[in-house]
Amino acid sequence: MKPEPIYLDHAATTPVRDEVFEAMRPYFGPRFGNPSSTHRWGREARAALDEARERVARCLGARTDEICFTSGGTEGDNLAILGVWRASRDTGRNAIVASPIEHKAILGAVHQAACEGAEERLLEVDSGGTVVDASFDSLVREDVAICSVMWVNNEIGTVQRLPDLADRAKAKGVIVHTDAVQAFGKVAIDAASQHFDLLSISGHKIGAPKGIGALFIRRGTSLQPLMHGGSQDRGRRPGTENVAAAVGLARAAELLIAEREADTRRLRELRQDLEQAIMESVPDAVIHGQKALRAPHVINISVPGTDSESLLMALDLKGIAASGGSACQSGSIMPSHVLEAIGVPPELAGAAVRMSLGALTTRACIDRVAEVFPALVAKARNMAAPAV
């Protein structure tokens, strides 16, 4: 009997939860109204949208008017970086600070701002991916418009000391953004007590559908919209709102927060067991970021003598889904910019495989991967070996 397929790519995307789908269902049918309309269908849609915004805000420790719905993490990151910098151009704060291990959405937005005249500054990170304090204090100065540091790295799982970094930046009057796409549900987030100004989340990473996310924008934060033509979301994001997806995001967020502590313990135990099994059977394997504080769901590992493509193909043939890093770059043959930034040699960076755990990960999944991994490594090494 063929084994059940194993999905270890939860950092790329997650299945929509049944509870989320059921919450959304009415807004694809009888409650289809446009929230901007004044008739009963419109009022019903507006009420659902407002309630969804309030529920997402509550999950982040925010106020309702501080939540702007987006299409996901990439839009939220771009709106934060470009929106704040463009609004700050006349204030004398022209620099943007980011870490070199940010998601490409951040680095791309920073580069776009640089093309428009911004000064781009990249922080130093150590071998585990943690921002170096001296670099942060040196680069985050009074001439900085915005500083962006992702809370949990999407490739190696490193958790930054974001609340501390935010406090130090705020002492210099710098606006702070964090990409929390991988952090939401994995670390404690509370906008009321933590001093970041903007925070991005994405629905499809937490059991909601693709195409929905949110950007927390603290009251008083000046930001120019990326698009124009409507007054929705207080003019920050014009266009007819996706009520069904917003309702789905709210439901997924509530479930995530309710289950966070138990799920964190479960995933950490499974990850530790898988790492231990791999290191026992393939002792020359390298786990990236192992010495840093890491989120419980991400393993990034390189096996000398293999390459990412060969090992991923071998895994896939056994029904095991993993990735070579960020799903947004999985079609690229370029080495991971994250692994490059933390000093991983090119031959190891080119062999990296990311396994990310989540709702579909069971003890049986971990045991199965641990069982077949040594043979798959041997197969990948043969595939990667040069012809004689």
C-alpha cells in the first residue's frame, strides 16, 4: 500500500481550515453585497467587514482603525516601506534600514525606494541570522525614515528580539516595521505593549485563503497609499474590499491565537525529534541557524555532496513535499540570499532544503521522513556526483 503523501512546506502555504471556509461561505452567496453600498446587502457586508477588522485587531492587541486589509504579506511590506518613506521625504529622514535576510518583498521595496532617492542601509547579522546590536545602533540614526526587521525568518526560522529593537529605534524617533508573516501565531504579538509601528501578516500562512492579509498601522503613522481612486481603508488601500476573505482571515487568526501555546509545544517537539533523527543518520548534515532562537516550525538543512534539486526530487518521489527555501524564489537557481548573508559557503547553500511543519504534520509524518531520509540522501548524492 502506497504511503500517504507528507506535506512539509507549511512556510510556503497552508490549507484553508474547515472552520474558515464555513465562515466565508455566506459571502460567496446570499451576503454578496458591496460594503460601500447603502442598501441592505451593502450594510450587511459592511457589518461583516467591520467585525472582521475588529477581530483581527483584537488578535494583534491593536485598535480597530489600525488594521488595513491587504492582499497579503508582499503588499503589506511594500505599503509599509514605500508608503512611510514617500511620506517622510520632506522631513529630512531619507534613509531606510533593513536586515539582509528580509523577505524579497522588503528588499525589493527598499531597492525601489533607493531608485527614487532613498539611502539604503543593510544591517549586519551573525551566523545564526540574528541582527548584530552594534550594527543596529550604528545604522539606525535620526536620519532614518523607517527600519524593517522581520520577526521570524521564513527560510531558517530565526526569531529576532523585535520588541527590544523597536524600543531602541523609537528612542531615535524612527518608524519601525516588521514582517510578521511567519511570526504570527508563533511568538507573542501585542501592539498595545510592543512599540513597532507597522506589522504585516498573511492569511494563507495561517489557514485562511490566498489573497488576503493585513497591515497594522499605528495611529499617527504617516503613510502614502500605493494605489489611488477610492476612500476604502481610510484611503490607505482603495478598491472594493474582499469581505469573504477578510472574514476568513479573522476566523483563522482567532483559531491561531487560541491554539498558539499548545501548537508551539507540539511543533517544537516534532521538529527537535526530526532534527535529532537526521543528525544521527546523516551526521555531516548542517542545520542552518541552529544556535539562534528559532521558531518551532522551520528546519533548514544542507547535506554535503548533494544539491537542493536532487534531494527535493528524491523526497518528492517518496511523496514528501519540502522546498529549497522561500516559495517566492523556488523557481530560481540563485543561491539563497539568506544563507549567503549568514556566511554559509556556496556549496552548502546550494544544497539547502527547508522543511516546515504545521497543521498537517503528525508524529507518523516525522517518523516516516526520519526513516527514509538516509536512503534519499544517498540517492541525491549519486545524482549530484559528477560523471567519471
